[in-house]
Amino acid sequence: MTEVMITPPAFRTFGEMLRHLRRRARLTQRELGIAVGYSEAHIARLESNQRTPDPAVISGVMIEALDMHAQSDEAAQLIALAEASRNGQRGDPPTPERPPTNLRAQLTSFVGRQNEVFEVQRLLGVARLLTLTGSGGVGKTRLAVQVAAELLPSFADGAWIVPLACVHTSEGVNDAIALALGLQPAGEHATLDEIIHWMCDKHALLVLDTCEHLIDACATVAVRMVQACPNMTLLATSREALAVPGEVTWQVPPMRVEEAVQLFLERARTVRSDFELCEGEDALLAQLCQQLDGLPLAIELAASRLRLLTLEQIAARLDDRFGLLTSSNRLAPLKQQTLRTMMDWSYDLLSESERRMLRRLSIFTDDWTLDLVEAICADSAEQVNHNDDLLQRGEVIDLLMQLVNKSLVIVDEGWPQARYSLSNTIRQYAHEKLVEAGEFDEVQRRYLRHQSPASKPARASASSTKRKTKERKA
């Protein structure tokens, strides 16, 4: 395989380069501080350009702590930026102006996700069209915004985010892009040709946020802009890939337990400034975050309930998570105001066959194989002959693939046969829909008939790094 060479980003300040190198070395601010004899706060101030670096410390110990070669071009660049920072205090020309952008400061802290930020930045170094996929509430938008903000100095003509959640037509996509860029269209609606004419020579990052309900229009815009604007990079967020040539996709994972716990605690203290875990509640909070599938949206909604409930009460009510997890944030997008509206958004975008398939998959309390889902979810030949709306056996694999593509079904390939599963949240929602549709009794009858008491086969490799099956609600 040919090794891909990544062009290092052009850094304008010492702090920007230091943050990039620290994350590349997989170090926290505290760990780097310990390595060089600084406090965590000292490192934070260096990265935000609020403190002047000492070139002697940089060349003496920091280069080694960042796992760099002392004679490398990167080391020379870091030292040069440190010296330029000190010279700037003596009246030398100031740092160049910040590139233009419509990104705004976030009102809440960005918690964890250092590995994810680094990986997305790495992929943007080799791909001009990158789509972040993942289930609703997993944090695609917040991750994209954070990456765009950190990469802003690397794009001379700026970084721009185009929110599409409230856009409902193909023409609206062009209008939303023009609005984000500050363009005045000649006619009633902006045209893609107008946008391309303005962007064709720009070195810029464009973020198309929430593309799944306008997937065809967004795919067309993405391909044409990347083809016509050779210096532009496009980052999209969507629950499914755009499925166009040249696209690289990366699935945003749920938060790791320790990060999810930290997020809960930080958001909890915005509603109860004195909130602290009582003795023995550490394990309870970790279990709650697991039951919420590591979804940042669900965790933040759960933390907001501390105005009224204790942590134990919140954990006890997760069987009714859609009634429990609602928001008091009046400014949140409609699809993010409750856990139910977030799921409704995904469900409403499915075809009727996909909805029927998702409902039937909720009968599995654990993971399943393709053979089992074909046996339980497909209707009999006699039923299909009398009702064209029922699922034929040959449709099952195609529908399962569509649900995987739309980030609703999880695939675990660490077995001799691939196994599939639903997250706790999606399973509970789909089960409610199964009952509402009057299909539960029939699907349960099939499930009980085909349920096997045999234990699962061994994994293909004991050292497999594939995702382990998530803990399920009893």
C-alpha cells in the first residue's frame, strides 16, 4: 500500500502549533506540563497565546516531550514561532489577522474527544471531501465545529459552517450556503454557479451540517464544489454518507465512559453549581452513561434533570427515557430539544419498508446474525402474495444494509459471522413503534419459535479490536 504523505498545516502562532503537536503526541495538557516542568494552566495559556514561550525550554525539553526530532523542520518551525512570539512583545509586526469565518464562540465547554479531533484533522489533511456519519445525538455537529475552529488559521480565506437542519428544499441548500458566505444572489434564489464563481480560487473550509434529509442535493453541491474549487475543503455531517466519488467517510463513535462521565458532571454543574457525586455514585453514573449509549445529547439532557431529580432517580427512570429526557433550552434546534424528537427525525426519513424492518429488529434483546433476522423479520410467501406491503425474504439484507448505512444498526465483524445490534435508545424507540403498529405479538411469536439456547460462537480473533457488544438493558 502506498503511504500517504500529509502536508503539515501552516501555523500562524506558537500556540496553534503547540496544540496540534501535543494532540498528535496523544498528550493531555497536564501530561505535557509534567514532562516539561510546567503546570497544566501554563500549557493552556501557551496554547491560547496568552503567555510568551521560552525558546530555551522549547528546544531543551519540549521538543523531546512532543516526540519530535531536534533537527527536524517541525522543531525549527516551533522554535521560530516561539521566538517570533517574544519578538512580537518588543514591537515587531503583529500576528496576521484571523481569517474570516461565521463560526461563533460556543456557550458550553467542549469535553473530551481529543482523539476524535485529531483523527478528523488528520483525514482533512488527505481528503478534500470528508463526511462525518453517526447516529443522532452522537455529537457530529459539535465535533465538526470544534475541528473547523481549530483549523481556521490553516485556511487563508476562512472556515464557514452552513446549518441545514431547517432547510427543506434543494434550492434552500444553495441559499443557505450563500447566506453563510455573505453572498448576495442575483435572483430570488442563489445558484450553485454563483457560489462556485465566488469560491473557485478560495483556500477555505466549508462545513455542510446536517445533510441527511437533503442527501441528493448535498451530494450534488459537494461534488461540483470540490471539482470546481481546487483549494477548497468540504466537511459534511450526516447520518448517512453522501455516496459520491472522492468522498471519505468517518463514523463518529459514542463517547468513552470516562469522557461521558466528565460531560455529565460539567453540564450538571451548570444547573446545580454545588453538584458533587456522593459516595458510591461513581459506578452508578458510569452505568447511566453506558445505558445512554454514550450519546452526548442524551447525557446533557439527563444532566439537566438534576434540577428536579437525584442521580439515582434519573437512572431508575431510563425505561421511560423519551419521557424523561427533554430540554429546557429554548434556542436548541427542534430535533435536539428532546430525545424523542431526535429519534423522530431519523425515523421520519426512512421509507415505510425501512421503518417496518427497524420496528421488527427491536424484538432482539441482544445481537443477532443475518440468518436469524431473515427468519424472524421476513414475512411468509403466502402473506407476501396477499399483501405487497409485507417484507419479502430477499428484501431483508438490502433493508438491513440501508439501516446500517443510516447509522441505526451497529455491525460487529469480530465473529465468524457478522453480528448486528441496536443501541439501547434506538431499540427502545423502535419497540414503542412496534407496539403502536400492532405488530408486537406476531413478531414475538416468530422470535420465540426461532430463539436458540445455544451459546454464541467464539470470536474470529481473541485480539480483535472490533467494538464489543454494548451492555444491554435487562
